[in-house]
Amino acid sequence: MDSKYDSSSSRQKEKIGFAALTAISTLTVLPIIAILIYILIQGMPVINWEFITGLPREGMRAGGIFPAIVGTFYLTIGTALFSIPPGIAAAIYLSEYAGDNRWTRAIRIAMVNLAGIPSVVYGLFGLGVFVIFLQFGTSILAASLTLSIMTLPVIISTAEEAMRAVPQSFRLISVSVGATKWQTIWKIVLPQSLPGIITGIILGLQRAAGETAPILFTGAAFFLPQLPKSPLDATMALPYHLFVISTQVPGMPIQIQYGTVLVLLFFVLSMEIMATLIRSRARARRQW
């Protein structure tokens, strides 16, 4: 009788726990869904071909946001070029070559601390180093380098954790059949840790695509009704464009602001969808 009572009591507690988790999850998700619906309602009336592909006119009160879309794309690509290769290389070193000592522990602590630094600090650093000292000026290059420095800690930390999660037996078997350490990393560790690495990359690039402060100091133009022609040109960008039309342009229709938010959300969510598809395919091939 006691065992039956204990089993029934455990099932009851389990049901209560599941109900509590469901309620908490619902309370967390509902505000996000409500915000997205509100942005859709406010922003969809201005979404048309001219708004997406046109150039801004009349002090950004008319026309489109095409230069801001292209500028955001350029900044994201530049950030990826400057952050992904060194980030993955640093993660490989920390995971596969560096020993567990004070130096590596200090590096990991520094990565965590750097990931939490406010973006405005990175913007001031980029202004001092890339814009003034290296004389890149207010440009796509300076902004991309600044954003890549801000993105590096996220990529390094997540990529290292993904590599360390690969079972050690995979490495031992690879080395036992004659593979070198680098061949083991290239053929075994990196493919098996690819889902986690992609997650870190997308998290970093999404943050870079939505930041305003770093590009405010290093690469964004207030009003630029044309496309940049070289990496040393300034550019418009969706986050900074949204900041300007929300705070600096009197009489700006609220629908244009929400339309810009909607385009930025679509840009970021598109990155997330592509990353999800790549992660799904990589996990399907994973052997553990």
C-alpha cells in the first residue's frame, strides 16, 4: 500500500511540476508574441517595394531604407570576416593545445568579462584605435573591426565549449589509427562540434547586426542617400537609422519607425533560420 501511495504521490508532484513549468513558459513567451504582433500591426502598412528598395528623401521622412539595409549587410559580412577565423583559431588553441593552467584560466575569465562589456565601450575603443589612430576614418572597415572585437568573446567561448564537448574517445581512436593531431581536429573535432560553433557565430553576428553604439562612433552616417562604394566609406545601418528617425527627426510617422524595426527583425530572424537549418543538418551527421 505504501509503495502504491508513494508512486501516486510522485506522479501527482510530477504533474504539478509540469503544469508549473508550462505556466512559466507561457508567461515568458506571451509578451514576446504580443510585442511581435504589435510591431507587425504598426509596421506592415509601410512595407512595400519602394520602402525596401528606395533611397531616403525629404530628411528620411519619405523614400526607402535600402542604403540602411545594404549597410547592415556589409557590416555583418565584415564582422564575420574579421571575427570568425581568429575566433575559431583561438577556440582550437584553448580546447586542443593549451594546457589547464593559470594562463588559460585567465584567458577564459577574460572572455567572459569581455562578453559583458557594454557596447558603447567597444564603440569608444574603435573610435580611438581604428578611426583616429589607424586613420580609417568613419567607415565600414572601422565599424566592422570594432564589431568583430565585440563579437570575438562570444564566438571563442561557445566554439571552445562545443569542441570540449566532443568525446575524448573520438580523439583517441583517430590518433590510434595514425592520424596527426591536426588531422584529428580537422576531420573529427570540428565536424562533430559544428552545431555549437554555428550557434556561437550566429549569436555574435546577431548582436553585431543589432548594435547602435559601436557603429555610431565608427562607421554610421546620419543621412546618406547613396550606397557606399568602398570599405573606407561611411554607411547607413538599420539600428542607427532607427535611432535617428526615433529621436532626431521631428514629425517622423510612427509607422516608418515600426517598419524599420520589422525589417531589422526580419534580417536577424533570417540569420537565425539559416543557422537552424545548418545546425539541423550537422546534428543529423553527428555520431554521438
